[in-house]
Amino acid sequence: MTFARDVTLRQLRGFAEVLRRGSVAAAAERLNLTAPAVSTQLKTLETLVGAPVLDRTGGALRPTEVGEELVRTMRLIETALARCDERIALLRAGAAGLVRLGVVSTGKYFAPGLVARFNRANPGITLHLTIGNRDDIVEALGAHGIDMAVMGRPPESLEVVARRLGPHPYVMIAPPDHPLANRPMVEAEALLSETFLARELGSGTRTLMMRELDQLGGGRSYRVVEMASNETIKQAVMAGLGIAMLSAHTVHTELAEGKLVALAVPGLPVMRHWFLIHLADEEPSPAATVFRDFVLSLDGAFLPGAAGQGTENRA
Amino acid sequence: MTFARDVTLRQLRGFAEVLRRGSVAAAAERLNLTAPAVSTQLKTLETLVGAPVLDRTGGALRPTEVGEELVRTMRLIETALARCDERIALLRAGAAGLVRLGVVSTGKYFAPGLVARFNRANPGITLHLTIGNRDDIVEALGAHGIDMAVMGRPPESLEVVARRLGPHPYVMIAPPDHPLANRPMVEAEALLSETFLARELGSGTRTLMMRELDQLGGGRSYRVVEMASNETIKQAVMAGLGIAMLSAHTVHTELAEGKLVALAVPGLPVMRHWFLIHLADEEPSPAATVFRDFVLSLDGAFLPGAAGQGTENRA
DNA sequence: CCCTCCCATAAAAATAATTTATGACTTTCG
DNA sequence: CGAAAGTCATAAATTATTTTTATGGGAGGG
């Protein structure tokens, strides 16, 4: 490193322009400078480099070998800067960029399809999808590990902007051959005698279920067996181990295929909402804004079993 | 072009350093600046780019997408400059570079070998070889089309530095079955009755020949047939069309193989010299200097039929 | 031979970068 | 919970750098 850390772009530009125009004066004019300014740039450059960069002998103005090396380098730099400029313009216009999206586990049944749809519509924007449980997603959002999140109920621990994406129904599921299946109305009494399969305490669905059952039974106790994942619960219900309350979007396929049925419990399905969330203190990037507008414009059409139903925005 | 023409390397370096160190203060220390200086650089950079480059929300200091683009570009620029620096160091040390060498036609019998030898000894230096008649070479030298030239008799039309490379004998050649061949001594009388094959007026060899013959014959006239090239003359002499004076180096092979013989004319062979020449007003590049030293150190050993004979330098 | 154009240098002016001084905000630790 | 330490941004002042104006010395052209 002899000159590289002290040389300036102006010097290199001045030099390159002198070679292009063939004279100091012409270069100066083009650079909106006076001739002495460019002359000084050249001199400084030669001092820094430690060797002549111009060969003035014999009329013509030619670069020395060192000078040619500098011009070559300057060309590289100029194209790098031009590319950078161009790319930043794209980023600013939202025509390129990266959006890191987190979706809670329940969303795994529609999130991939949503990502695919978005990718098709916006090839320039890369969408990173993270699926995790609610806590992970909230933490990632708070730690700037993701830019936006899709979840039910916005987190209270963070200052966020949340927008409704569409309805999120919860149903009580049972196997098709369950005694309570096909009943036009399931009484609280009968329901509370069942065994309930549910996620651990703290899970959003668990909380919701307990609230519903407490309300229904007026505080009567009931039996809960905990399971690690919605998928496990689904399988266990089909196997006849008990019944469970789950997001309808989690069991959409099984309901449609008749592998599971939704019980006609009063107050069910519980209607919640899906939200698109980002931190309030961070302006979403242009690309993220493009994604947000895209998702909102779908109006819930990406949700299982939906073909676009009206929802109001803003939580 | 929005920011590319106004951004400075210092700004980009400051920004990159902040990201590397994780803080403005640490970056400032490393750059031998104070924190406010770097802080200002960042602000100016963001103004120029028109978008934030740093994301300060939430403790950590991360680049925005735009910032990442800038860092990527800065890396390109830094490596380009480092490479340039390295290469210039080589050029300055004479370990790399280009030497454009011009050699007069007569030299075509040894120049390629000389170039090959030099290439083997100095792989970093590229040697461009131009072979042309004396006028072309002199013109190219004056027009900076070549850096150095090998020729007999330095040109008077240019201010040059000339150094002797080795002896340059001229001989009078004839076919082996010529009546004057094998004579221990050829008289002027007999010689001047011959037909002389020669290059056009102005050719160095022609001038030399005429001077010799005039001196030998005391002004007596003789017959000259002009031919376009030394090669043609050689062939014509072998075919018996006449005799000719040529550089011994031009006919070295034919003499060795007995296809031609040198006549024993008084005063012959005329001893001239080969010179290595460059313009006096131009300092030879390091690479050219390396070439010059190389050639001089050979001490004429590259000339046909020579195995290194002493010559004084400096014309 | 003179005139003009071009370039380099020097001094002056303008501009830009940096430092010192200061205050606000955040994090850390008692 | 509050004090202390650290970090960063801003403003004003200083210092560096760049540029311009002014000037003189060649080189090419009429």
C-alpha cells in the first residue's frame, strides 16, 4: 500500500479525463474546473504514485505504463460505482431487495404458497421464510432477525404495527366416528367429559381453548393431555386419543377429506385474525413495503378454504 | 448516477470501518480520526446516497441493504486499488512492463533469438519486436512508437543515446563458383568490372558500399542494379546475377554453408557497430533499463558467429 | 518573428474536513 | 432506582485541502 490509501477519486477522475480529452484544459472544462486545478491533481497523483503517469514528450499526451495501470483501475472503480448506484436505485424503488418473513407454526399450511405467489409477482425481491413457534418469531422480530411476521394476536412485548390479513377460525376437532360427531349441538356437559389434547401452557391456541372451555363450563374442570406439536395432536385425535381445539387452517385438509370433523360446540368456531406485523420504530424497507401491499391486496385469498373475504385493516 | 460522482473514498472507508469495528468510536480510532469526523462522514454518505446505510435500532449496528451494497462495492474498489498498487510496484522495479523494441531489417537474423533469450531471463517483461527498414525504425522511435531500437549508425535526425552492442562487419559476397572467389586478393580493377546488386539509394548498406567502391576505384564508375530487399539480393547473387556488399550477419548462414563466399577485397570486411538506441529526452522505463542492461551484458554474444567479443560502450 | 494556445507554478480565496466542546441518550452497575 | 460510564450527534472553531485568479514560460502556427 503506497498510494492506494491516499489517492482520491477526484485525482483519478481528473487523470482519466485528461487522457480521454487529450489535454488538461479540455479535461478541466469537462469537469467544471479550471486547468490549474486539474494540473495540480495530476501532480499530486504523480507524487502519491511515485512515478510519472503522463508522458508529455513529443507533442502527444500519452499515459506511461503506470498511468495505464491507473486508468485500468479507475475503469474498474467507475463500473463498480455505477453498478452500485444502479442497484441502490432498485433497492430504493422496491424492485429489488430482501424481505425476511417469519410465520408462526400454524401458518405453515399456507405460508409456502404465499411465498411462491409473491415470488412470481416480484422476481426481484428475495423472500426468506422462517417458520417457528410464536415465541421464536416474536423474539426474531425484536432482534431484527426478521423484517415482518405473520401471526395471530400481535405481541404485547413489542411496539409493533399490525394489520389484519384475514379471518382465523378455531374449531374443536374429533375423529369422524366420535360419539359427539354429527350432533347438531354439543352440550357443555358432554364436551367437558372428553379428554383434550393441547400444546403446552403459553401456546396461543392453548390459551384460547382454556378460555373457551372455562366460559362454556363455568369453571368446571376438564382433562388436558399436553402434546408437543399441532401435528402430533392432529394424529392423536385421528387415533381416537381425545379431541382438540385447533386452528381451522391447520386441519383444513383433514376436514375436507373427512378424516376429522368439527364439533358443533356453541360459540365455535372462534373467529380470530391473522396479522402482518412489523416493528413500529423501523420504517419497512421498500421491498418490505411491496410485500406488505401485496399480501394486503390478496385480502386473505391465500388462506386455506378462502376465496377472498372482506376484512378491515389496521388492528 | 446519483451519488457515484460525489462520494469519496474516505466516506466509504469510514463506513466500512464502522461496520467492521461495530462502533463509530472504534472505527475513528483505527482511522486516526475522532468520532465526530466519522460520524460526519456517515451523515454525508447517507445524504449522498439518499437512504440510510446503517440501522441503529436495537443495540447492534447493522448495515441496511443499501449499506451492504456499498460495502460490497467498497471491497471491490479496495482490491482493485491494492492490485493496482502491487502492479505499479512491479513496474517501478522493472519486474514487469512492456518494452517495444525496433530492429532494422538486417537484424532480423538475430533479433528473434535475442528476444527469446530475454524472455527466458525476464518472464515478467513483455518485449514487442518490430522489424522494419531504417527509416521506419527511426520514425517510430521519434514518434514514441517504440522505446528502443537496434541499428547500425545512430540517426542524426534525433537526439538519442546510443550504445555499442557489438561488431557489425560488412562483406562483399559472390557465388562460390565466381571467378573472383578463392583469389587471395581481389584487385580494384577486377572488382569494379562486376555488376553490383544493392538496395535503393538512402539505404545504409548502399551508402557504405558506394563509399568503399569510390575509395577503392578512385572515382571510377561501376554498374549497380537496385533490388528491393537484402533477401532478394542474396538470392540474386547466388543465382549469379552479380555480387553485393551486405552485412555479414545477413549472410552468416549462407557463408557457413558455402552457398556464398566473401571476396578478399582490400579494406573488407568493413567493421561497423550495432547500436542500442533510445531518445535522449526520455528516461527509459525500468523495464527498458532491464532490457538495456541485459543486452549490454551479452556483449555481442547474440550476434551470428560471435561468442562474446569485447566492445566499448557509449557511442 | 510574432501571436496564440497550453500548461505549470504561486498566491489568494473558497471549500471541505476535522477537532474540540457539548448535550442527549443508552447501558451498566451499585 | 439512580448514578456513572460510554456512545453518538451536533455546533462552532480550526485546520487542510482544493480551487481559482494571476502570471510566466515554452511550443506550434501563421
